[in-house]
Amino acid sequence: MFKGIPLDKVSTSMTINAPASVILAMYQAVAEKQGVESTLLRGTIQNDVLKEYLARGTYIFPPRPSMRLTADTFAYCKDYIPKWNTISLGGYHIREAGATQTQEIAFAFANAIAYIQSAIDVGLDIDDFAGRISWIFTAGINVLEEVAKFRAARRLWARILKERFGAKKPSSWQLRVHTHTSGSILTAQQPINNVVRVALQAFGAVLGGTNSMATCAYDEALSIPTEESATLALRTQQIIAYETGASEVIDPLAGSYYIEAMTDKIEKEAEEIIEGIEKMGGAVAAIENGWVQKEILKSACDYQNSVESGEKTVVGVNKFTGGNVSDVNITMVDPSVAEIQAAKIADLKKRRDNEAVKKALDGVRKAAEGTENLYPYILTAVKAYATLGEICDTMREVFGEYEPAKLI
């Protein structure tokens, strides 16, 4: 995939979580084949596995060994891939699963506290890695409340880093935020209406001070975006950036009574939720007992009930449903893509040195059984052309698989 792309000249972002360390090791191995030193690599792995238990479900191992992998990656990158952003924490996915604005901040920050503490426990100094932490938040449709959310998040994050963890560098206090507009509120009914929804979401994120952004395409409630809809999503960002003037002002709504009051309210309520999680033993314990998942489920049900009862209006769904609706072209994925990839893997397994693969995987297994940093062993396995599935299966033998808590 990176053939012809010099990895010392680009920054690569990878939305990967449970197997993040394996994917990063693959990237590092490709760079070495190009003759690029790992110290020159720049990019981001999401690596936020705790939110997988809360929101997305693409976990593999139980929370505690997953936290070990995250901490091991922190420690390795500090010494060998220092320009890499080793985690991009996700409030976005938590919100898309049904959490409220306040819960989005609170649950994400509680997860962050757990990650930071795990890194400190393996000997890292807070200022060695806090400045490499980045975030992804969602942007909902209520523009003013979203602005207040971003403002509250920045204040609360700075205080957590300074007061709880004693971070001294201003870069450690900064909340570096990438925003993705909310896909969960886009509708399959009257999908062209989503153009307006996405524009308002994006505008709110800019007013709230986001650092970067991705905008949904209007047809995402139906399928993977088409080239036309993806281009329109990009043009939405560009119009906001270059025509509205909103990006030229820092914190443009500061001083508004409503915004300031809402900022205070969200910050206070989020802090109270975090304190409650800490009393349970922290984010990992709250995930293991299912409390956070239940809270998100309740919020999601409350929202859906409000739509179905008509208490909350969703244009084109439960109100203003009439009128002509244009047909929308949708993307169809060719299933042969999976067959081609499977054939490539089968061919790889025939060509590689399978004795070297077995030896490398044995190294991963022994390291997982002990306390050594797992990343170097994963890197060795990758260089022997062990597959992602083989490496994860080896760790699965030691760590087991996560079984979700029963929520109902």
C-alpha cells in the first residue's frame, strides 16, 4: 500500500485500536525496508481500546492486558518512534453509541486518566508523552451546546493534567482535537437534508475551536459515500474555512451568557461523572462491571424514545415527511475484494520462512506470559511476515478474549 510513498515525508493516521501495536510495527517494518529510520516516522494510531468496550465492539483481549499493550507501545515509541502520536482518544465513538455531550467528555477523560496512569506506572514521565495525546470528538446538531462542550473539555483537560498529574509543559495541557461530524443522526429518509445537518455540525465545531475535522457525506446513512457526496463533504469544510470567517477568530462566542453558563454546567457535570468512576476504581473497573455501558445504553434509549414519541423532532423522519425526494446513488462494494486479499495471504504463507514465523510467535507468547515490553517481540514477528491474525491469536492464547458484561 505504501509502495512509492516515502514514509519520512508523510504523516500517516491509522484508525486502529485492539491490534494497534501490530499495525504500527508493520508500518515501522515497511519504513525500515525503505531505509527510513523509525525516529523520522510521523503519524497517529488511535490505540484507544477502552472505548471499544463502551462503543464500537472491536475489542479482542480483556481490558487489563489491552492496557498493557497500550502502555508498552507508549514506552517503545518514546525511545524509538518519538514523533509518533501514540494514542488518539475517542469521545466521538462514545457519543455515536448514544452518550450525551457531557458523557462524551466524562467517559473519554476517565479512559484517558487510566491510560496516563498505566504509562506512569511503567516509568514514563507525564511530560514525556502527554503532548503526543490527541483526541477525536463528535460534533452534534445543537450548535451552541456543542461549542460549550468543546470549551468545557479544554478547561477540564488542562486542569486534570496540571492538578492531578502535575504536568509542567504547556503542550501537555493542550487538548488537541480532531472533530468528526455525527453520523448517527444522519437520516436515510430525505438524505439530502443531511447536507444541512453536516454543515451546521461542522460550523459548531469550528466555533468551538476544533483543530482539524472530517465531515460526513450526506449518504452515509445508506452506504459508503460516493465520490460526489465525499467531495461535497470536503467542500462544506472549505466553505466554512474560507468564506465564513469563523476560523479566523479564537473562541468567538466567549462572553455570551448562554455559552458561558452552558460551558460551566457541562464541565461541572462531567467532573462529577469522572469522580464517580474514580470511586468505582477507575475506568477499567467501571467497564468490567458494565456501569459505563449501561449509562450509554440508557442515554441511547432515551434519545430514541424521544424521537419515536415525537417529543424530539427529526425533520423528514417524524415531522415534515412530505414532498418529493430525489433518488440517491449509493456505492456498491465488489465482494471479490475479500477473495483477492485472502488469496494474497495464502500466497504469502507459502513464500515466507515458516520456521522463522513459528520462532517469532513463540517469542510473542513467552513475552505475553511475562512482564517484558511486548512491542519488540511483535516487531520481530512482523518482520518474519507473521500475519495480523497469527500475532493476535498468539496473544489471545495467553490473555483470553473479552466477554461483555450483561447489560439487561
